[in-house]
Amino acid sequence: MAAASGVALPWQSNLSQCQIPRLVFSKPPRRSSPCTIRMTVSVDENQKTFTLQKSEEAFNKAKELMPGGVNSPVRAFKSVGGQPVVIDSVKGAHMWDIDGNKYIDYVGSWGPAIIGHADDEVLAALAETMKKGTSFGAPCLLENTLAEMVISAVPSIEMVRFVNSGTEACMGVLRLARAFTGRSKIVKFEGCYHGHADPFLVKAGSGVATLGLPDSPGVPKAATHDTLTAPYNDISAVKSLFDDNKGEIAAIILEPVVGNSGFIPPKPEFLDAIRNITKETGALLIFDEVMTGFRLAYGGAQEYFGITPDLTTLGKIIGGGLPVGAYGGRRDIMEMVAPAGPMYQAGTLSGNPLAMTAGIHTLKRLKQPGAYEHLDKITSELTQGILDAGKKTGHAMCGGYISGMFGFFFTDGPVHNFSDAKKSDTAKFAKFYRGMLEEGVYFAPSQFEAGFTSLAHTAEDIQRTLAAAKKVLSQL
């Protein structure tokens, strides 16, 4: 639902902190001989030994095989230090590493696991689909089904094109915006990440910020010549760009809620002003909802805020944990895409039956009554509880949430843009992160990434997380 003027938004709300009970678990007995008495021993989880020895061995080997030992930079724990965790399995709201440590997971595969990891219904549906094959390289009926669901849910989308990643979706939508308008320049915001395509690697936040890279070697100046940047939430800077580049700007692309500089919501008037500028100048408005789509609301951030863009990119959740992306929008714009129109874009695995199946069953679950109410409740308790614990233990902290997306910074704030986010005490975050890891809580290993909850997270998960946060914060 769009937030009405003057109404307190979720990230502005004050919520009471949960009461945290002391938790114990039972350790199963070892196999015994017929004359052995079987016993169940009550063990305090705080006494368990935390080790990452096997992860360390695996990661050291991985560094000989893959650049930095990983296939995506932030996984290397560069900004938080210590040993990266090598995961063995996931289920619901939990993960287990190869050393046997169990974690409450607030990364959720960076967003897709909104109904929980390895959901039984999704796995069963995938098993049935696999009997027919994993990829056709040809149309399948499942594409129609998921397309209809996306179009009915997302206000801006009248036609959709499925691709294989969020990066690919943003590449396609950028080319489409330029083709439709006949203009070449785009406006993006500092700290917003739209994938690793050349035109977007300008003040890109996320993994680039985590690694301290200003941009990226290998990106020619010509590729970013037409990329204009402004601070997020700064409408005057946007107006100046349009004044200085009259009739040349094809589109504004933005994360309607920033997740790649940490969690940063828009100011109340910001999205309205952006929408008005694009209408007045003939530029297109693109919402990159790869992260926020189906997470802030079933219709995404555009439903939540009541702002309809011209084009939208999606990913993560609509693949239900499998690689997927999509871009869509007004019919007259989308009909520029080949083979309906002249703008070329293709993909061999686009619309593959497995990703379509997982997406269909994930969206079905999200439509069930109470889904978003659950996300809002647990995320509010988690976020406010962490901030309360920080305040009581003497730390400068700020943060917020919307539905199943949240974040916090080690600074007094407020944080309205990437420049504000960089004032956070990243050294303190790193210590907090490693402490929480040892307590069995897995956050994103970067101050500059949002966190995610799921339908699988329980009140007990939140209470255990807050108990851990109190302990760790009191020791910093």
C-alpha cells in the first residue's frame, strides 16, 4: 500500500523489544551397545565450540581455483575479515556450514528465499518438472503462467521478457530505454547497484564499495561517458542534470529502496519528484526492483509507494532460488524488443522450465493471506530490537525496515544516501558481524548490504537473534 502523507512509515515506527528467554537444546545420544543406558544430555548452546577449520581448508583450496576463492566478491569476507563460511545445506530460515555450525540466515541467497530455503512444495514441483527436462531452448507453457502472474501483480508491467539474472535484466532495459527514446544518456544514483555491466559501474555501491574500488578497471571511458550520477534522495541534483543535458537523457534508473549501500528508503517526496521530472522531459523512469520486487509488497515498491514507473527490472524472488531475471513495462515500449521490434536481446536459458516452476510456486505462496503481515511483524521486531540493544549498550546506530527488507548502520544517522552510509563505523560492524557469526547468526558480510527475512523465520528465531545481538553488542 502507498504510504499516505503524514502517516508514519514502518522505518519510522517505534516498537517494543521482545523478551528473550534462555534457550537450551538436547544433544542426541551416540549409538550404544545393548547394555548401555541411553541418556539425553541438556547442553547450553553457548558452550558449543565454534570452528571454521573445514571452511578454511576449503577456501584455501578455492583460492587456487577461482579468483579470490569465490564466484562473487562479497562472499570473500574482505570487509569483515576472518574466515568465509562454506555452506553445506539450507532449510527454512537456517543454514549449516561444512563444519556443522548452524546459522539463522538473514541473507536468504541475497533475497530470493522469501518463503524460506528449500521449501518442500517448491522442491516437489521442481522434481516433477525435471522429469520433462531442464531446458528446452524453445517456448514452454510455464513461461505464460509466470508472465501472467508478474503482469497481474506489478502495476507498471503490461508485457515482460524473462532473462537469467538481474544484471542481464538491467542491461536489456537500458538498451530498450535508449532505443525507445532515441537518447543515449542515463541518470543513476551514487551507491545504487544495477549489475556489473559497464555503463552501471559508476559509483556503484554494493560489492564495489565493500572492496573499496572506485569503479572497475577494464571499463572503457566510452562505456560510462553517458552515465550521469546524483546522490540518492537529492532531487535538486537531478534537476541540475536535466537542465545541463536538455533533451539528451533517455531514462532515470534507481533502486526505489536502496539495498546496495545498506538499507536506505526514499524521502517521502523523492519518488514523486523523480516521476514528475521524467514525465516533463520525456525521459523514462526505470525502477530496478530486482531486490524490492515482491518483497516490499506483492506488487513491489511501486505498489507500496504508489508510484508507477515506465519500466521495471525484476529478479531473485521470481526465480524462487533459481537464476532468473526479467524486465517489463508499458506495452508500447516493450514492443520495441525483438522479435516484435528492432531492439535485439536474446538468451538461450531464458524462460527455462525450472526457473519458471520455482517462480510460480513462490509467488503462489506470497499471495496467501497473512504473508506480508508476517514479514512486517518479524522484521520490525528484529530491526527495532537490534537498534534498542545498540542504544542500551552505548553504540551509535540507526536503521529501518520495510516488510521483509531491513538494515542498520553503526552511525547516529540519519542515512539518506551513500555518502551518509560511508560515515558508518565499518570496523565496529566487522567486529559485530564476526561476533554474531559465532553466535549462530548470519548477516550479509558487508555494512553496505541490506538484510532479508522470510516466511520461514519464527518468533523464536528473532528472539535468539536479539539475545545474540545483546551479548555481542555488550562486548564491543
